[in-house]
Amino acid sequence: MLETVEDGLTDTKGIAQFASVSSRTIQNWVDQKKIPVIRLSPRCVRFSRRAVARAIDRFTVKEAA
């Protein structure tokens, strides 16, 4: 996944589309500290696509064949 990711900042909705999950799932991952977040203010958060892709790769289970 990481090879095809362009770096840039995006909001919760954008990162949810990028990860193919709901915005609520993104909020849960932030609360659980599974993905990195940039807090500009209490209500304004942004995400680095590359940093989120690395975090997702860390907790992705790879099947052994």
C-alpha cells in the first residue's frame, strides 16, 4: 500500500475514503492511538496519508501460505 501513496494532508472524511472505512472508525483509531493525527485545534484535525498508510501496514494481518 505504501508504495502508491502520495504524501499530503487530508481531513477525517478524506482519510476514511483513503482507508475504505467510516469516519467513526477513523475517530476510534485516533482515540486508540492506532494512527497518527495532526491537531491544529480541538476540532480541526489533519492526517498525513503516508503516515496513516504506515500505521495501517503495521496492524494489518498478513496471511501465511
